[in-house]
Amino acid sequence: MFVDKKIKDARISICKKCDFYRNFLMLRKPIITTGSRCGKCSCFIDAKAKLSTEWFGKCPIGKWEEKGL
């Protein structure tokens, strides 16, 4: 159900470089990253990055899968 911390951290670093990375208010290029969200699927990135692919832990545009995460 959950992935280890190394995979979660790698996923979050990918998200931080993405054009769809938003803060909790859905603002682009946030200064405060607590509660960061995906502008494509509106998920909370910290929560989704913890989930295995069987439990919907997938990037909506496939960036995690490209890296084998």
C-alpha cells in the first residue's frame, strides 16, 4: 500500500520540477510548499507520493513511471 521513504522523496523531487506543481491554494511556483498539490489531478502530492501504484500512487502525466518509480 505504501512505498519506502526513498521512493516517496524521489517522486516529490520530480513533482517540484513539474509545471503542474502548486501550493495548497493551487498557486503556481509556491514559496510555501507545505500541502503542495498537483495542478493536473488536484491531489495532495505528499499523500499521493506515499502510495504504491496498486493504490493509485501514479503521476497523472506519467513522470514517475518514466523514472521507474
